[in-house]
Amino acid sequence: MKFKFYWYLIIFVLTLGVFSFTNVSYAQNEEENYTSAITITGIGLELTKQALLTNDYDSAEKYSTLTNNFYGKNIQFLRAFNSNFSDDIHIKLLDLHSSILSKSESQDLINQIDQLQETLTLTPLGGNSNTIIASILSEADEQYQTAIQNATPESYFLTLSLIEHSKLILEQNQSSDNRLNQELNSFFHDLDKLVSNKSDFVVVGNLITAIQRDLVQTETITIDKANLYGVIRNLYSELFIAVNSGDYLTAEEIAIEAYLENFEYLESDIGKVDETLLNSLEINMREKLRDMIVQKETSTVIITFIENSILPDLAKAETMTSKLTSVIDTSLSSEKDLKSMGDTSEDQKSGVKNKIDIIREQLEETLLHYSRGDTQSAHASARSAYLDSYEFVEIPLRAIDPDFTLEVEYQFATLRNLIKQEAPKEEIQDVIIGIRRNLDESERIVSGIGTLAPSIAFTSSFAIIFREGLESVLILGAITTYLEASRNNQFKKYIYYGVIAAFAATAVTWIIASYIIEISGANRELIEAIAALSATAVLFYVSFWVLNKIEHKKWMEFVKAKVWQATATGSVMVFVLLSFFTVYREGFETVLFYQAMSGFAKYMEIYVGLGFVVGIISLLGLYFVMRKLGRKLPLRVLFGLTMGVGAYLSIAFLGNAIRELQILEIVPYTGLIGIIPRLDINLAMMTGIYPTLETIIAQVILLGVYLFASSYILILRPRKELQLVSMRKSRNISDE
């Protein structure tokens, strides 16, 4: 039968004004923590082995994942207790998982597990058995919640194994307290029943908490004990209503809540003043009352039993314990609660950044050694990259995203296994490329997006849409103004038709581009690099196109030519096509630029979107000013700004494109760490500045071209034109 306490639990929390929980962290000494961690690891290995014995690789992989997740979560403590042994086990667990993924021979995998299990027996285990059981049950609670929420059979069977092992340890270490043994046996019986029926994980968690509380004899939440007596009485009043209406299921749930969620916190104090009274209350509340409800005794019998046998003893216990001082242990830990991205200290962020730089260098060494045929040095370098560096990245990373952490661990394990197998260099290279990508992601997750990078993302997004829309706004504004002045208003609607068609075509282009990138799979980075290079080239072109028309006179000549071309024919399609291509050309460029930027503005999409919206609003405002107010726009200033922004974006895109090609081993990598400032990963991606020789040289060359060309167009060429004008004037004067 299911015992659904969830809503009662909410009422209970609101009544008491305290926090409830399902996963308790107990104050355990190092030996007990170590013993429970090794025990749980061994259970996970045994389940993996059983799956392999039936050639069920899928389940074996999942059991191995669960085992590695658990071990990785505890690696820092394990390393502190026994460094070399713990690291050796960690490496072997990851290597085993990599072998399972590659579908190695099942017997070879079983041999690996046997060796691992034998290695685990070499470490001395000990400590208080009750505390060890409590720790194992904490993992069982977590696995059960995962099993119920995600319908994961492997987590469910791991839960069963953990509970069975806990019962086995308890049987081998019986307490001298018969009352406690009786209660624990009753609780475990209920736990087996709940888990077997796959009851609500909140209910199971509450029962596990009660078992843990009995095992370690420690209060684990801050609570007003005096108020619990009143809560129990109120619950029994609700129980009276339930049995009177024939709702025995609800009555049973209330009875269990009264005992499990309330009376359990009173036991220690009652035991101090009257052990016999405690035993009587326990038997009556936990067993006799529940048996009456299960047997569906009449409401009169049940209510009479509560009023004559339970409530008087409860009042007596309340009176006797009222003078006791309640000392509560509030050592709570919500290890299950994950931190948010960037929720780390500055020292951790700095440490992760430094370790990732070291890993990059070590991966380069790994590839270099392997290319030379020195597999031993390559393996040592790969092992060091993980064990001496990435393991320290995992400390803050695992608290934020444990699944991603495990994914990277597997990548390192796969790399080591491929090196040992002397796999083709291309396979080694592919794995290293994957690790490099995830190093960036690791840094992003730990460091967060910060404040400066989102500002740059917003500004860049605004600049892209404003720069691209500026030309369209000016041309369309000039055309409509001309049509109004020449009394050809009948053509204006065709201008709008072309604009609408251009917007639709731009949207289709965006969808197609996004789809191509989405299905690119392993070639995604290459496509993003090509997009960034294309964006750089287009920005380079349009920047100088704008620069050549920065003078108001030249721009107006350009616009008049467009308008004359449209009106000369008088064909409506000319107006449609003119407005369509005017807008769509800018729309196509906008799609290209935003696709390029989207690959580098990860987790900052909201700022990119906000910049886009503000840019659109600004363009509409500009169009209104030009059309309605008839004001002369400061074109030189506007074009100068858009040209500068285009230059900046093209330099940033170029840096990112070169780096993507470095990750893919298409462009060489020459590190300049210590020479060039190492920016935060988000800031680096928004500026394209990385401490590598190749990216810096490319950006410096492009910057030099911009500076030289700008100087020529804005300074040198105007001077030459002035000199020519002066010379002509002088000749005219001399001729006269």
C-alpha cells in the first residue's frame, strides 16, 4: 500500500515553520565515510559485472556511470584519506567505463572488475556500523529519487542492493537495545514494502531519514519539540474524521505521519525520563494503531484506543519532558542541491583557469609524443592532464554540473585507453578535440558569464542589427520621401510588400542556417569557423563600402541613383524588387553575423536578443525622425560608428575562427600564456583575444589593414584631392 505523505508533509512544515529534508548528511568520521564510499563503489561494480555476465552492455554502461558518478562525487575526500589508492581506483573505474563504451570482450571487462574488486579489498575498512549504514542509505535515497523521477531501472536496482546491504550489516551488528532493534526492523520492513511498490520518493525519503535518525541517535533538524505534541493531537483529530467517513487509507497515512514525522523526534527525551512509557507509546502508535486501521476495525474501536491508550500517555510524556532542555544538532548539509553556474569563489575561478591552461599544454604534448610513436610518454602526459590538473577543475565543477563532469572524465579515460591500444592518430586527435571543447565549457560553467562579457554581447548585437539596418532605413526612407514629393504615392505599398517579403526570406534563411549547423554533428566547429571567417570577410567589405560613402554628399548621390532607377521604369515590380533586395541583402548579412556570434556568446543569448530588440527599436526611431521630422541625419557620425563596430567585430570573429581551427588541428597552436594576457573565457570569446601566436598575428594584421585603409580614405586621399583642386585653380589663374 502506498503511503502518500507529501501533502501532510507540507502542512507539517507550515505548522512548525521549519525545513524538512530527504537527504541527511551525518557527522561521520573519516574512517566511516571512507568505508561507506568503498562499500557503495563495490556494490556498483558487482551490478555492472552481473549485467556483463548476461552480455547486457547497455545496463552495464549505466551501472558503470552510476558508480563513477558516486565515486567522482567523493573523490576529494577519498584522496585526502588515501591519495594514491583512491586515484588508482578512480583511474581504473574510468578506464573500465571507457572499455564498456567501446564494447570490449565481456570476459575482459569482467576480469577488470574482478581486479578492481580485489583491489578494493586491500584497503582496511572499519568504523561504526550504524553510521556506515546511514551513509549507504543516503545514497539509496538519492538513487531511489532518480529512479522514480526518471524511470531509471538501474538506479532502482542499485537502491534495492544498497538497502539489502544495509540490512545485512545491521543483522551482523545487532544493537543491545531491543527496543531500537524492534523499531529498525519494523522500519526496514516498511521500507522494503514502499520500495517494492515504487511509492512516492518523498515518502521513502522520510522513512530513510527516520531510520538514519535511529541509527546515529542524532537530531538532525531544528525543531520546536514542545509543539510536536500539539501537532500529533491535531493529526489524530484528522484521523478521527477519516475513520468516521470510512477513509482507512487516509487514516493510515495520518497515523504513520504522526509517528514517523513527529513522535520520532520526541523519543530521545521520553526515553530519558521513562523508558517504559516510551516503549508503550511506540508499540501503540507504530504497531497496534496501524494494525487496527489495516484490519479496518470500526471507527469506535480505533477512536477509543487512541483516546484511552495513546493520548493519556502522550500527555504524561509531555509533562515529564517539559523541563528538559532540548539541544539540537543543526549540522545540515544539502549536498544534493546543485550550485548555479558561476557560484564559485574567485580563487576557484582563477585556479580552474590556470589548470585548464596547463591541460591544453599537456594535451599538445600528448599528441606530439604520440605522433613520434612514444606511446608511453603520451599516456603519461594524458594521465597527468587528468589526474594532476582536471581533477582540481572537478572540485567546483561537480558541485554545479556532475553529469558534465563525468562526461569529461570519460573522455580522458577514452584517451588513455586509445593510447594504450595504440589506436590510429586520427582517433586520438578526435578525442583530444572533444576534450578541448569541453575545457572551454568547464571554464564557462565554473566562472559564469560575469558582467563585462554580457555587456559586449549586448553592444555587439545592437551594433550588428543597427549597422545592417541603417542602409535599408536610409534607402527606403529616401525612396518613400521621393515618391511623396513626386506625388507617386500609389507605389509606396509595393515598397512595403518588398520589405515584408525580405523579412520572410531572412527568417527562412535563419532557419536553414540553424538547421545546417544543428545537423552538422562532429563538423559543427568547422562550420562555425567557416561562418566566422565568412562574417569577417563580409564585415571587411561592408566596412570599407561604408567608409567610401562616409561623406554626406557621396551618400546622397548613391541614394538618388537608387531612387531614379526605381522611378524611371514605372514598373511596380521594380519597387518590390528594389525594397526586397535592399532589405534582404542586409538580412542575409545579419543572419551570417548572428550565426557567427551565437557560437561565441553561449549562455549570453538573452543579452544578444536584448541587443537585437533595442537595435530594431532604434532603427524604427531613426526612420521616424527621418520621415516625420525631416531632420538631416549626422551620416558621417553614424557611418563612422558602424565602420568602427564592423572593424571590431571582424577582428573578434577572426580570432575566434582561428581558435576553432586550432582546436580542430587545422591551424597550428603556439601558446603565449604569460606573454599575452589570459582573458576570462567569455570575455575572450566576445573579443577573439587568445594567448596564441596564430590568433594574435591574424588580428594584428587585420587591424593594421583597417588602420592603413582608414588613414588613406579619411586623411591621405582627401589631402590629395585638395591638392589636385588647388593645382587646377592655379593653372586656371595662370592661363588667364
